[in-house]
Amino acid sequence: GNSVTQMEGPVTLSEEAFLTINCTYTATGYPSLFWYVQYPGEGLQLLLKATKADDKGSNKGFEATYRKETTSFHLEKGSVQVSDSAVYFCALWMDSSYKLIFGSGTRLLVRP
Amino acid sequence: DVKVTQSSRYLVKRTGEKVFLECVQDMDHENMFWYRQDPGLGLRLIYFSYDVKMKEKGDIPEGYSVSREKKERFSLILESASTNQTSMYLCASSPMTGGAKNYGYTFGSGTRLTVV
């Protein structure tokens, strides 16, 4: 079936470090892919998306490229800030499915 | 700014009580969803609705019911609250046209429910 696998956290970085959070997916067909962010005590917010292969989603300095050949959608940011500390969820949507399928989430902690 | 509003951020209820969690969206979305989020278990879909008065079971519907009498409002009901229903509850919505494929879901801020 369709699924999303994220790297386990927590990921701990110093401010201004480079961030990569890995996300790979399994899907029969061509899903849409999303990254959501959840700040402490809050709901999930859409961070970025890509709806077809080779699309790059970007927002707030974060980027992710939809790689069909490696079935991946890794999240990157060149220089993280303390305010980026949150839980990040990768998700996919298939037309054959009735719901967004979420990864387990990766907690990011950025230290000053 | 488009919004999904959950009526309470924090709730404390007693075992056996009937509990209502309310969710309202102002985006004229057809689809609405209820999830619960627990440490180590991620997001789990409880119920969803594609239209007024329509409801579908998600992955963990046991102990819950829902009501959608108006398009903008989707209520989650715990018929007899139990301690294992202590959790963070998240409501979400998406449009039917293009739907989640193009827009994903819009989430509310969540309700943290504690059953004592």
C-alpha cells in the first residue's frame, strides 16, 4: 500500500546549520507530496508541496524536490534558526486513497 | 486569512461524560476530517465527511461519532469518555475541487483533551 517513511528524530542542530530531513514514499502511481510543520502546542501548517515529479516546493527558506527516480521528497534549509524548532511531517496524497498519508514526524531542535 | 477553528484549546472531562469537540471552517470546503495525535503513534484518522450529513469511518472510529449538519461545522462526539481517549485532537478541511491533491489539508490549532 501507499506509505511515507521519515527519518527518526530528534534532529539537533546549532543555529545557522544546514538541515536535511529525509522522506521517502511508496506509492502505486504519481502522488502529490507535502511537508507540514507543527510548532509546540499547535496544529499542523502546510509548509510546502509538489504535485508532480521534478517540482520543487519552497517556503520560508525551506525547499524540497519531488524525485520520482528515488521516490523521495527530502526537506532542506540552508541555515536554520531557533524558531524552526518544531515537528515536521511528510505526507502524500493519491487519488486512489481517501486520505492524506502522513509520516511519523521528525522533531527538530535548534540550539542557539 | 482562511481558518479552521476548534472551539477549545484545552479540555478536562471526567470518565463517562459525553464530550463534544467542535470544528468550524470558513473556506466553504466540502471535506472535513478528525484526527487524533499521540506520541509515538503519529496522526490517526478517526472520521471524515465529504458533504453535509455524510460521514465515513477512518482508521480508529471506535468510541467516537460525528455530526455534520452544516457544511462549515464538523463535530466529534465521545459518547462516554474514557482515559484512553486522552489525546490531542486535530480537525482539518480540504476543498473537493482539486481537493487534497493540490492543496493538502488546512488544520485547526488542536484541542488537547484530558479525561480523568
